[in-house]
Amino acid sequence: MSDSNVNAKITDAVAQTNAGVLGEAPAQAMGTLYQVATHANGMAMQNAVANQHNLNQLNSTIVAQAISIIKG
């Protein structure tokens, strides 16, 4: 394609759009990184709470089993 057939205003608009996209990319990447890190942290907290809940449910069973062993 020859450049003589393309309007200069169009090429300028495309160049400015490309520059804008390239300029915004680092900010977009950091925003995505923060979102992913926050989500991973939230999932870790949910897993910790779920594990604690499961251990609390097992606690009464373990104590009952230990008492039955002690009683003989």
C-alpha cells in the first residue's frame, strides 16, 4: 500500500491512538496485578477460615474419642 492514498489526518489519528494505548498499558497491567494479588489474598483467607472451621468440627469428635480411650 502506498502512503499517498491515505489521508494524513487518518494516519495521525491512528498514531495518536496507538501512542495512547501504549502509554496506558503499564497502568492497566499494574491495576490487573493488584486485582489478582488481592483476589489471591482473599482466597487464602477464605481457605484459612474453612480449615479452622473444619478443625473445630473435628475437635469434639477427637475429644470424645480420647475420653472413650481413657475410660477404657
